[in-house]
Amino acid sequence: MQAENAKSSAGTRVDADSATSSGVKAAAPRFPRISPARIQPAGELGEALRAALLAEIDVALRECDGLASWEQPRRRRAVHEIRRALKRFRSGASLCKGAVDAVEVRAVQEEVRGTAERLSATRDRDVLIETIAGVCEVFPPTSRRSVQAIAVAVLAPEKATTASADWQQAAAILRSQLEGMRTRMLAADLRAVGPDGIADAIARRWRRARRSAAVPWNAEHLDSLHEVRKECQRIAAQLVLISRLGPRRQLETLAADLGSVVSKIGEDRDLGLLEGLLTERRAEFPDPRQVAEMLRQVHERRQRLLRSAYRRATKVLDLKAGAIRKLISTGRAGSRRG
């Protein structure tokens, strides 16, 4: 299906090039207008959507081998990729008007979440170490390494890991669930899935994102900002999926803009974790001045991140939900005024 979309997209570019390079004079404007791509007709859309969702399940199934590995880095990557694939699957499945069992999808995601919690200590430690390294850049090179080492030793000590046999059992359970979900996805009746229903579903989520974003963008409203991040993340996944069924560059660009908002809010969350740990355990550091400098750096970075995220979110979410619906249905956005 992706190959067909690429072929169709390439054909559109070739036609546009030939229109400008042929010797025949046309009555059209100097730069001919190219009709925007549209979501496929309902008859084709269901099968295209099924193929896209099955592809995400297949990604998760392939990563189950990594989940059973005795190598911790490979297990960590596997959990990360499985969670991402199932998030994309859930976002796409929500467009299927009940044809996909949402309860089953959530059950598999809960299993993945439980599996991920076995790695949470390692994953959180990795993120924390990376965040500490970024904050310690403010110190001179001569003392940076020692300050970073002390901070890691105090805030991110080594923790025990789960036995390899437990991972193999978790991988077997998850693989069985994914295979069952794949079988039911193959049998699901997606004939009722249509372009209008997809456009309406994304437009509703877009309205929720706009409402969630109407909060003060500061560290005191992290729960609300988490909702903004979650909604933007889901919309971006849906737009990427729909752009593959189109395809449309505008949707891919919009998804990338939403992704940048998600990334900035996520980085602020990581800095918030470090700030809390520094405040809680500052007495364990040998030099209070170093802790004060790290806290100052964290505070300044969080302010910059939230300002940047707010500017980007305000610009992206300026589109009304009706304009998003029109963009998905016709390839053209309506009024940008919010």
C-alpha cells in the first residue's frame, strides 16, 4: 500500500513537471495547480487502514524476540519500540468506529506497560543521567566531569535488574496476545470506515487539544501540560497514518509540528524530575554551591522550554477543528483563526 501511495505521489510530480516542460502552451496559470490528494474512497480505505494497523502489530511482534534477550540494552530498545508501535496502533484503531476491540487493545497495552515497569528503573536512570549531563554543561570543563559523577552517584545509583527468565516469560505472554489481536484485526469488518468518520474523529480530538492548551504554561500546571502532550501525541500519530493513506505533505508537516510540542513538554518533564531530586537530596552533595548552580540552570532551561513549546503549540493549534476536518477531507485547510 505504501508502495502504491509512493507511486501515485511520484506520478503526480511527473505530471506537474511535464506540464511545465512540454512545448504545448496551456491556458492554465504559469504554475499549474495540483489537485490535493484526498483520503481514499471508503471501499479502499478500510483495507488500507487494516494493512497499516497490521504493520504496527508486526513491528511489536518482531520486537518480542528482543524482549526475550539476555542483553539489557536490547530489551530496553524492544520495550521502547513495542510501546511506540502499540501507541500508534491504538491511535489508528480509534479511527475504526468500533470495528477494533478497544478493550483488547488496552489489555495488550497494559501488559506492555507492566513489562515496561520492569525496566522503569533502568529507563528512568538513563533519562536522568542524560538530563544531568546536559545541565552540567554550565560548569567549566575542569570540574564538569566530577560534578556530573557526584550528581549521578547521589541521584541515580545503580539498581538491580530483573532475571532473564522473567523477560522470556513476559515475551511469550505478549507474543500470544499480539498474535490473537492480529487474527482478530484480519477478521474485523472495516467497510463502515469512511473518510468523513476519520475526519470527524480527528477534529474532535483536535478540539480537546485546543481546550487542554488553554492553560498557563508554567511548572505549576504540569498535569494540564501532560494532557496537551498526550493529545498532541495521539493526533500526530493519526495524521501520520492518514498521510500514508493519502498521501499529503501538509498532514506530515502538521504531525511533525505537534511532535515538537510533545518533545519539548517531555523534556520539561525530565528536567522537573531532576529539579525535584536535587531539591530533595541537596544535603547529600559536598558542595552546596554546585547544587544551587544546577538548580538555577534547570529553572532557566524549563522556562525557555515552556516558552518555546507554548509558541509552537499556539501556532499549530491556531487551526480550528473545522479547518482540520477540511484539511483531512479535501487536502485544503480552512480559516486559521482560532
